[in-house]
Amino acid sequence: MVRPKSKSPRDSFANVRLTAEERKEIEATARSLNLKSISEYVRHLHKLHIRNIDQNRAFYEVAPEAMYSADRLQLFHKTKLGQIYLGDSLDFLHSRSSEKSIDLVMTSPPFGLVRKKTYGNEDAEEYCNWFRPFAEGFKRVLKDNGSLVIDIGGAWKPGMPTRSLYHFELLIMLCTEYGFHLCQEHFWWNPSKLPTPAEWVNVRRVRVKDAVNCVWWLSPTPWPKASNRRILAPYSESMLDLLKNGYTAKLRPSGHDISNKFQRNNGGAVPPNLLAVANTESNGRYQDYCRKNNLEIHPARFPAKLPEYFIKMLTNAGDTVLDPFGGSCVTGMVAEDLRRKWVCIELSESYLRGALGRFQGPSVNGAVEKGVQYTINTPCALPIDEATIPLSEDGGKTRPATQSNGLVPRTSNTTALFSERT
């Protein structure tokens, strides 16, 4: 009997170049799934992908009011200008808050670290999917000329001296899928940060100290309200000398035309997008309050100067600032000092009990402290004899038996490498 002709014959071919090792791995995986060939395995993956898209589409097509409820939020504390809520910030973003009511979202979400932390970080590989409903919420509540500022640290891949790309993938997702514009990237340099990851920096000596967090400044528009005149830095000694003694206007070798306008005193220098702010507070008002009342101290606080910078540059007095991952409510404290309305939301009641210490007494005294000047030492400034310092030819893959001082390292664990905020 002649086999009936298929309505959808598999007569189309696609060539996929594989290494011998890749082919063996794919064939082994196919066999473990009771699939007879690589072709069946590819079709199986395609069906899973389509099913996943359909499930996600069904999830996001559910009306927000059916998924989120303002009733689940508990008003934990209230000040003259601000409110602290205990609960899930998604309920606030999609239900409690009015559309286009927020001028600035200033936040530091849990980082996508490779090792779970007590404050609830998300796995790096799943980070973008976890963040999607927050992105939807930010787009909903932000005013057209408002800003979204995200402080986010990087992560190292487990057991390897290479970096995860999760925070860059998040940035691309926010811009390409949700229509945000990257106004400018900032880098928060913490001068007090320890030389981490110690395994690659101090033991195998194949990487340098990881000392910056990325801070993404985004907006629904390319033209958010902003002014850098509110965040001026002191002039350098050379600039002060130039203002005092003058400068001959001329075309520099770089092609920049330095005119007489360069000698104008504008009251201070426009700061760079490298923010030098040490995170060294250990005996401040918040910590003292927590210790006195036997309360848990939040392990991943950013310094007050960080939200102060963006609140001053991007909002006016009376505007509304939101921190959906409130933690110990540093953002709320600074916003209160600067006479902005504000909302902080936090899932952990333990952290919020400690956060109350920031709002005790007549003055919070968080954003008015004077700045401290820091310098970055020039690398390659110390004389060395290259002949006595060989390169690690295998890139640090082999762990040295001893350190350069002759001491045996205390730990050989390489699977717990991660980036810290403090």
C-alpha cells in the first residue's frame, strides 16, 4: 500500500554547524528525552518556546486590577511629606498609584547575584523576566517628563573570572521593549569598597578591584526635566587658577575650540558621570537606632548622597519621588530633607522597623552633610620589574598553592563569588 502524501512534508532543510562535542551533547540530551534525532529535539524545543510565549501572553493580558490589589498594602508610617508602605510594590505600581503621577523613581532593586542573599536578590539568568512587571508599572506611573534611576551592581559568573551581562540585558530590555530612553549612564564609585572578588583579585591576581555600580538614568522621553546647575562640584585648583589669571583662547590639538567663554565662573564645575561616594556609614543615626532597639540592619544600603544627586537634578520641591524597593528608606529620608513628596515600599517588616530611625527627631540630617573629596591614584605609577612578575599564562585557571607573601590562602572556594554594594 502506498504511503499517503503528507499535507505538511518535511522537505525543508536547515544547516547548523556544530562541533563534535556539541553534537554529542545534543544527541545525549535528545536520547534522555526519548527523542530519536537532533531534528526531533529541535522541534521539541520550538514547541516549548511557543508554549512559553502563549503562557506569558495570557499572563500579561490579564487585567491589572485582577492581578494586583491596593488593599494588600499596609500604611506603615507617614510623615509630613511621605508614606511608607509594607507590601509588594507591584500592588502600588499597578493599583494604588495613579497613572503619570510620579516625577522620579529612584531605586536600587535586588541585584542578580549568583549566590542568594538574605535581602532577596534574583537569579541573574531570570532577572529580566522577574523585572518585567516592574517595568510595566514604572511606565504606567511615571510622568511623561519624569525619570527612572536604577542603581544596579554587577555579578561574577560562578567559579569563573568573567562577568554576567544581566544588568546590560536589563537596560536593553527597558529601552527596546518598554520604550525607555537612556538619558545617561552613571557609575557609582565607592572608594571604601573592599578588593572583591578576593579570589580573582588577591589570590590569583588576574582581575582588578571591582569598585563601581552602574546607575541607569532613563526616561519615557528623550527630554526629561533636568538641570546640572543644581549639582555643581567645586572647581579644581587649576580651574580656579585659570579663572583668576585668564586663559588664551585657541584651538586645541584635539580640535576643541576653547573660547573666552571657558573663563566664565559658573559657581562650580559640572560633575562627571563618575560619582565618587564612599559607603562608610557605620555609626549613624539609623544604625544607632537599630542597635538600640535590637533591629535588623539592612545589609545593602546606598549612601544618601546618591539619591540626593538625582533628586536635586531631576525634581522640584513638591514633586513626588518613589522607591519601590525601599529597604531602610534612604530615598525617603533624603526626599523629606529636600521637601519632595515621597513613597517607599518594602516587603520586609523587619527592615521597615529599622527605617523608622531615619525619621526620629526634628531633623533627619541625611542630605545636608558636606561632600568629601576623593582621588583616584594613577595605575602603573609604581616601578616594577616585569622579569620577576610573570603573567598567569592560564589566566588564573590554576589556583596558586601560596600567595606572594608565602602564606597559604584561607579558602579555596571559588563558587561563591559575587559583587557587594558595601
